[in-house]
Amino acid sequence: MTPHLVPVAVSDPFLFLSGQLPFDANRAIAAGGIDGQTRQVIANIAGVLATMNLSLDDVVKTTVWIKDAADFVGFDTAYAECFGAHRPARSTVVSDLVIPSALIEIEAIARRPFGETAKV
């Protein structure tokens, strides 16, 4: 079954990224527990943004789902390292996920710089 979604929906100047799961290039769940999965999800987000000539610095909001509250500190550490000094607004929820082996899912909203429009 193919999910009924698009990777990114554009409503200039905003881009709404569908939830990203920790799939690596081989469509396998990334190794390394919450740290490895968080880094993979953020790399996936960065990859989608790059196709739109944007970067993580353009992210204004994320919504994060983690499977286990005990993973919060590990997730937050990896998230902070990936985003660096940039701090988008964020909501974090503890919830089961559609893919049982996934520990995390992140959706993001990005904003194009003033005066630029999306080329989808």
C-alpha cells in the first residue's frame, strides 16, 4: 500500500513536510537506538529541504512523536546537536507509531526567505 500523502506541501512562503521516519537509504530503520534514529530523521528532513533549496536553518516548527518518554533526553541531545544554535519551535508527544520498530517521527514546517517562492 502506498500512503496517501506528499513529502512536502507548499503554501508560500511556508513548506509543510510530512512526518519523517528513521528510514535509511536502503529503506531500513536506522540503527543506534533513539540517537541514531533521531539523526536519521533529521537527515531525512534536511534532504527534503535541500530539494527545495532550503536547510535546517529554515525550519520554524517541528512536531515530534517519540515512542517512549524514557528516550526524551537521548532524543533531545541528538536533536540539539543536529540543529545547533538554530532553535525552531517544537512540540514533543509520547505515542505509539505506525511503524513498530520506529522510535521517533518528526514533521516540520519551514519558511522560505522573504522574496523567494517555491519551485516545486
